[in-house]
Amino acid sequence: MSGFQVLRYGVAAATLSFLLAGEAQAFDLGAVLSTRPDANVQRTNVPTDLEIAPPVSGTTHVLVQDPTSEKPGTITVDTKNRYLYLSMEGGQAMRYDIGVGRDGFAWSGEAYVARRAEWPSWTPPADMLKRRPDIPHYMAGGLDNPLGARAMYLYNAHGDTMYRIHGTNEPDTIGHAVSSGCIRLLNADVIDLYDRVKIGAHVVVL
């Protein structure tokens, strides 16, 4: 897929670009999986998106010729090349740089977006707590949360896959195989993707 030709015109991304305010506390958490929505939890440390300045350097997304041949609205994760494509009308796609599952945690298959959340809270699953008993058992949404600014929860015919497409509090991990299977984007990119993606969107992980 290295031969894809990028369309050479600017994408109006500045208004959707956001700079992480301050230095995010880094956790070596791998995948960031939420086992319950915690929708009713009141969170006082959740920033508004407008609190984050919009430098162009805070994004990676770019409009390209769609290499996937998928229907508009489909998300395709190119694990090998660490790109996520959102297919659009007219044979185009929005492409985002991503972080993917590390060795032993990468996966492939199909799913769909069953839930979306802004500045989600995070509860690590039991198997992660066994591997990392030092991590918090719960984190409210905010800049330090490893799920970042947005999360899209992936389900299939068997229910919750426990994989998410989400932001990150570790922007340096984008472009690397670091997670336990979740797909992570820069916060500015995941906000842009979130605003384009609907519940029920088809997701293909290669």
C-alpha cells in the first residue's frame, strides 16, 4: 500500500486540531480497554475542546485516494503500515496515523462502532490489572486518561470485542506497535474522526 498517491491539496483541519494542554502523565498501559461506560459518573477534570490550542502540527490526517474500495463511512485499519482510513464519497478517504497492537496483541477481523464517548472514563480489565497491579483501577475522563479525548467501542456478532479506537495521553506512541490491540490516534485526530463516524460504522482491521 506504499504506492498510494496522496492528493496534493490542503485539508481544512486547523479548526479540528487541538494541542494537549500541559504534559500528559505517561502510563505504560498498552491497550486502553473500558469494561463499563460509567456514563453517569460526574467528572470535573474533563477539559472542553476549546481549551486546547489548534496548531497544525497536532494532527496527521490528510485526504487521499481511497486504497480500500470500501463503502463510504467504512473504517479500515492498515495494521502493517499503521494507518486508519475513513472511506468517503468520490473515491477519497481521510487517512490518520495510528498506534496498533504490539506483538502478541495484534488482531484482524471485522467489527462495528456500537458506542461513542467524549472524554471517556477508563476501567482497566481484570487481565490487565493482573499484568500491571500498579495502574489505577479507575480513571475519570481528562487529559491524563489513556483513552484520550474520544473513544469508539468496537463490537461484533459475539458482543463487545474489548477493542477501542481512541485518543491517547502518549502522543509519542503514534506510529508504533504498543497497545494490547486497541487503535490509538492523536487527540486532535480522534476528535476529527469521531465527528465523521456514526454508530454502526463498519470497521475492517487488516
